[in-house]
Amino acid sequence: MGGARIGLFIRGIRFRLGALVFLLVAAVVAILGATIGPIYLGSAQNSVLIGGLRSAPVSRTGLQVGSTGALDRAKLVAAEHQAPRLNGRPLFSHPLLTAFVPSVVTPGPHLAGAVLESSFFERTDICAHLQLTSGHCPTTDRQLLLSARTANYLHVAVGSTIKVTPGLIAAGVPGAGASSDFRVVGTYATPDTQTNYWWGSNYFAFGSGSGSTVQLDPLVVAPGFFGGKATFGLTSSNNFNTYLGVDRILQMPLRPPVVNIRNYRTTGGIIARYTRLVATHDSAAASSGLYSVILGIIGSQNSMATLVTVIILELVLLGLIVFGTLIWRMVQSRMSEFRLAQLRGVRPRSIVLRAIGEPLVVLIVASPLGFLGAYLTVSEVGHAYFAPGTQLYILPTTYLAGLAVVVAALVVTVVAAATALRRGVLEASRSALRNRGRFRALVDVLIVVVAAVLTAQLVIAPTTGSGVDPLAGAAPAFLGAGVAIVVIALTSLLLRLARRFTRKGRHIAWYLSVRQLRARSGMLRQIIPFGIALALVVFGFGAQSVIGRHRTDVADYEVGAGKVLTVSLPKHLGLVAAVDHADPSGNAVMAAELYKAASGTTLAVQASRFGRVASWPKAVGTVPVTTIARQLAPFNNKAFRVTSNTLTVRARMAGKVPAGAEVDLELTLLNEAQNSPDIIYVPLTASYHTSSFHVGCVRDGCLFSGIGYSVITNGGYTSPGAHFAIQLSELSGVKLPVGESPGVLGTSWRAATGVQTSVETSPSRLSFSAYPATGGSNIAIVPKSYPSYLPAIVSSSVRSTLSANVVSAVGTGVVNGVDGNQINIRPFLTLASLPSVGGDASIVDLTQAELVQNSTSLASDQVWLAKGAPASVIGRLRHEGVVIDSINSSKALASSYADQPLGLAERLFPIAAAAGIVVVLLGLAFELLVEGRGRIPEFAAMRVLGLGRPRLLLAYILEAVILVVAAAAAGVVAGVVGARLALPVLPEIDSGLDHLHFGYALPIVSEIVVVAVVVVVAVVVGVFAAARVVGRASFDELRAGDR
């Protein structure tokens, strides 16, 4: 008996093999859609944790053990061997041992009286992390390695000997230790202490100190200099001899792969126990910020988890709707079998069990396939999205989501079979049908009301501060359901009207399609899942595009161009000249100088290249960057340059000079390759005197900044009204700009901004008044072609704080120039924030800024590269002699944004949309095939009455097209409205950076293409189903099928 049942069961599967294949594919996709989210979420959390730990400063994630007093090396070694382990693997590795003792260097004659503090410094593998500028690393105890700036300050070189005293007391002072001579064997360039090797500690604080104390860079000693002892050197205090304690530090960086989403919770306890251990046994202090960093990273994942959870629920619900509909339709299509079984006396329980059997087999086969598909999909996606080395992590909810689909499918099967059996042989009564219709209408109204309320909440949420993350993520789904129900009602109304117009028309296919859809309201219900899926598609792909555009715009804004290089220049090279030679076209590279101060930031750029190189997102301002570039340099300012090696001046004082006053003429030359201007001092007397000076300028010459003077009165008092004249009869070696004449002296000169003087010029003499009471001015007069103010782009904060300058034109103000001194600017454009420099900043033209620069240059030299600039341009810059210190890329920055928690959550949108649309297309195909199978007798009868197969085929295709078009309208409306409402409230999509907003316009063309592809595929599915159904619409086929 059991064998017969199994045989009947297998025959039933063979008979319904086509439908079961559809059901199997739908089940696989539904389970894949339900489980892909949890796998993705767990793996993304693991990726964020690993990536966050890798990018966090090593000083925060690593382990540091330091001495609370004198500590011998053996205790640190013991602390290293006892370092924490996680799951049997070392949590930290690659130890760095540092030992240092303060010391005082005996100054030379030129530094007499100064206290030169430093320290003996030993660190693991330090020579591998220092760039030697001369000599070699120390190998014996009496050798030292100095920084280049310390050697220059001490006036020593490789081979010189310096005397050093351990401790903080200089030699010759009571209590000082014994001094020793050390030989300098090499010099090193000051390193970048932001690298991981230095753990963020700035050991190189050259020049700091108070009074006569000067802090020198560390004195690097040979490995093993301190030995293993806890003390070093001998000092005396109050007639007691004491030894200096050696400060030792053990630093061990984290091994990020050891920590993962499974075991991170135990790290806090492990480190706490280790801290107590070393404090008890080794008298040392251990510390690590690892656990606090982990908690911060985990906390940043809350929004990601919320969004992904909402996406998971959307996929699960969509899969249940479609998959449940398929099972319901499949069970309902077997109504005649159930009735026949009832008439033959088969018990209802047996019928229900047999009805469950086929879907159960499908689910048993589909479950591992769907889970495997989800795992492989996330694995493939993870190669592109997750941090390197991230292992996939399967959350427990993965199994719950898959189980929910299976259980829900079985419940639907039981309910569908029970419903069919409850109807029995007779059809349901009209009252029962009316009741079901009323219940369905009530549910539809409830869904529409809920969708409307949630939409209203989404609109209100940004102003009320409500939590909107889950609501924003669910927006496309509930809007899709609500709009789809409204579209179903409108479609029913339109079908009723269309039926009247097509009843007497010649196009019978239109009439048949309208009539059948009007009579079969169940088919219109396909608009709901199709609309939801298409809303997810529109929202998912649109959001992905908007998010990507925002990240690109934010990265462009923060960097300022495609790439920004921070560079250094040798003494012979000027920044502008190097850039002009490397890129003669002016389309790829731009020179810039950046000065940052507590009062604001000033960025000077090459205005002639700015419009073609800089990135200028629309969110910053609507004025085209090319227009801005022209406004930055509206004047034809011409610079005077010194291109020869010799500068000759003939000058004197004229008039009554206060007794005892010494007067020097000052000629200021700006050599942009050096850190300070060259100021040539010419002593003046009452008679003309000729002086010549050798100048070392860059290959394109020095900028002649202006002429000034200084008056030294040796403490004497000079009347404020006293003044005399300074006269120049010769100034050779200065090259005039094209068009200037007659000669340097005869050209137009004017008083420098803020300087009290009067100027007289003639072809043979230049004269200007000097006021000894002021003490002089580095630059008193400048060529008239030099600007008195600089046109500038400023941020709102700078505009509001500009101070009025009594000597400047109306509308100008004072800010810090690239040399730290004040310059007059006239803002022509005020923006909320400026690219690259942010708020509280101003942008001026570099060429004009150099004309008013008159003291030590503190600016950082930069080279900006346009987007799409050829890679070879960096090589050409290096060929010119430019040294590239660092590169900041907007592309790399945008990519880093995408790897943040919410970025990983947002990347799941299009994946979810694709899975949803596949499920819905399968459901549509199954609905058309099952519905059409029940209508085969009707089509066969129409063929007997003379209606041709092409018209029947067209009629059925039109039904599918009407369904698809109606669903597409619902999905597009819901997706666009959902995106417009949801995107502004999803965190990190709009960075809100400096109050800039980058807009949420969807990519119309891309969205049209995506929707068109989905619609075309759906229509093709409808054509396939129609062709298969109509092709079997004959009584011969029916009889064959009955047999």
C-alpha cells in the first residue's frame, strides 16, 4: 500500500513537473533573498570591525607597557612574553622597545649661555625608519646620530665631537653628572611621526623651550647603549651620588585578523587582566585603547544593522507574498482533483497531506540551494566591498529567515488545501464571495492608510528629530504596496470604461483582454508584488547612484582636485616654475600654497590654471569655476624680478637725519624655493655710495618685493614729525616686466599698504621719505603695478569677521597671508564653505599673494592635479626636482567612504532590488501559466467559433502588458517618491559637511533604462506564457491531456 502511495506521489510530480520547476526556482530565489541579508550583515559587521581596527591609529589599538620608575629591560621582555592572547593566538606582535635618558649638550662658543636639552634615544630598528642625510648609524657606545637641523644649529658635521651630560643639569652646574665626548657619525632628516612606527609620539620637538633653554632633537645611540640595566649615568645631589633611571617603553601593535565579530567582546577582559598582571609582577603600567576603539566601531554599526534588517524584512515579505501566491495558485489549480478524491471517499486529512507533499519536496531541495546561492553571492560581493581578509560570518538570523520562508510556505499550502476542501463539490455561495471581497477591500484600505501615515511620518521626521532609519529603509516597500493598491483600483475603473469602448470595436483582441482582466480580479493582484519589487529597483539603483555621486562630490570638496600633492622644493627650484615646466598646457597641474592659522586658513592658487584643475561641486556654489578663476586675477599685475646673479644699488640719505641714528636701506627679494625672503641691507650715508651683492635666485629669478628701510636710534627718542629722504640713483639687476619703462627708477612707485611715506620718481632718481620715529619698514614702497588688495573668495565666517582697514578701499578687510602676515583682501564671492580648506578660510591668487609677501614663508607647498590628469605628470614634476611628500586622492577618499558601515548597508539596496524583481518575474510567469491553463477550454471554444489563434495570442499578451504597465506605474511612482523622502533622512548619504547639501536628483536616464529593461523582460515572460497557453488551446490537446 505504501509503495502504491509513493508511486502515485511520483506520478503526480511528473504530471506537474513544469509547475514544480517554476515553484523550485521561485523557492530558491525566495530563500536566497531571505538569507542573503543576514549573511551580508554579519560579514559586513566583520569587515567594518577589521577595517576599522586596521585604519585606527596604532597608538590606540596597540599595547603599551611603560615604566613607572627605573625599569630594567628584562621586565619588559617578560611583559612581552606574557602579552595577551585571544583564542590561543597572540593579540599583539612585533614589539618595539624604546629607552631614553634626558641629557644636556654643551654649547659651542656661538651658543654661549644657552641650555641645550636633548636625550639619549634608543629604539628597535630605528635606523630602518630614519632617512640619513649623511654618514651612517652608530655602532658603538661613543657614537651619535643627530638630526640635520640639530647639527646645523650646533655648527657640527659628521666627524665632529660634542660633549653631552646625562640628566637635566648642564655641565659645570652643581649636581651635574659626568660629561662625555661623543663622535657624530651621521645626520638624519626629521621623520614623519604620524607613521605607525612612531606611534603618534612626537619625539622631535626641536626649538621648543623657555628662556635660554632650547630643545634639540633626540641623540640616537647604538643598539644596546643602555644595556639591560634600569639606571644609567651618575649624578650628585646634596652630596649624594645617584643614578638616572632609564625610561623604557614596550609597544606592540595589534594583529587585526585575530579580532573578529565573534570574539571581540572578550578583548576588554583579557587586556584588563594583563594590566593587573604586569602592574603586580613587573612594576610596570600597561595600557591599550583597543576595547574602546572596538566599542566605537561596533556602535557605528547600529545604523547599518537597522537598515540591513529592514531590507531583510522587505525581501522576506516580498518572497513570502510571491512564493505564497504561487503555492496558493498551485493548490487551487488542483481543485478538481480534491473534489474527485472527496467523492471517492478519501479523507480530508490524507488530501491535505498529499497537497503538502509536493511543496515540501520542493522546499527540501530548494533550502540548501538558496542558502548556497546566498553564501556564494555574498562571497563574490565581499571581494569588492569588504575589507581584505574578511571572513563571511553567518548570523543566527540567517537560519531563522530561511526557516520563516519554509514554514510560511507550508502554512499557505495547508490553508489553501483546507480552503479548497471546505468549498467541497459545490462552489462558494454569493454571500461568501461578497464577504471575501469585503475582507480583501478592508485589508487594502488598511494597507493604504498605513502607507499614508508612514509617509506623513517620514515627511515630518526631519523636523521633529524622530528616529527615521527603519522608516527610511522601508519607504519603498510600504509606498509600493500602497500605491499598487491604488493603481489596482484605478486600473479596474479604467478597464470598466475600456470595456464599453472596445465592445463594438473591430479589435476583438483588445475587448477580450479588457473583459478577461475585468472578470478575473485575482490577476490584478499581481500588481502589488510587482509594484513593490519595481519600487525597490527604482529606489535601490537610484539611491546607489545618488550615494555614489554624493561621495564623489564630498571627496572632491574635501580634496579640492583629483589629487593634491604636498611637496618640498630644493633651494634652486620655484614651485610655480616647476609646475609651468611640467605642464605647459595648464590643463593638468596647478601650484598652490596653504597657510593654516588659528584665526583662519588662506589658500593661494594659480588663478590661470584654477578653472581647469580644481574640482568645484555644484553644492559649493552655482558660479562656474572658470568665472571664479578670472575674478581671482582681474588685474594685469606685473612682477619685477631679479634674474642676474648680482644686484647693484647706489643710494644715500638726504635731509636732516636725527643725531645718533643708523639707517639701512632694505631690498627684499622673494625666493619661493627658500623659507624666507632675502633681505639685502645697504648702510646709508649722506653721500651716494654704490654697493653690489651676490644673489642666489631660482632659475626663473627672484621676485622683487619692494624697497624699505630701518632706523636704529640706540634707545634715543625721535620726534614723530621728524623725517628725511632716501634717494636711489641706480638699481641694476632688476628685470622690468614687458611694457614697463623708463627704467627701474623711473617707473611708477607707490607707498606700501599701511606705510607712511611719499614717493617721487624721475628717470634718474627714486626718492621717498623716511620717518625715523616708526623705526622703518621692511617694505616701504612697491611698484605701482603691485596690488593694494587681493580679490578673494571667502567663507561666510571670514566675511562676517573681516576687520575694516583704514588705508584700504571700501569693502576690503584683513586676513592672514600665506606668510602669516596680514594682507588686504576684497571678497568678490562669499560661500558657506570652500573646497579643500572648508569654513573659516579664503582663497586668493598665488602670483598676487607673492607680490605682497614680505617675511618668513610658513605656507605648505602643494601641487593640484586635475581629474584625469595623466600619470606621467607626476614623473615630470619629479624630473623638475619636486619632492613629493604625500598624495591625497579624491578617488581614494570616496572609496573609503563607501567602506564605512552605512556605505556597506546602502550597497545592499540594488542587490535586494535585483533579488526581488527575479522573484516577482517568476511569480508573474507562474500566474500567467496557471491562469492560462485553466482557460484553455475557453480558448479552445473560441477557436471552434472561428476566432483565430493569433488574436487569442494577442489578447493574452495584452493582458500581460496591461498588468506590467500598471505595475510599472505603481513601482516608479513609489520608488521615486520613496527616494525623494527617504534619501535626505538616511544618515551619511548627505554628509552635511560644512552645511553643504549635494542634492538628491535621481539619474533619470539610468532609471529609465533600468525600468525599461525590467518591463521588457516582464513582457517577454508574458509573451512566452501566452504562446505556451494559446498553443495548447484545442480540444485535441485537451483530450490528450486528459489521457
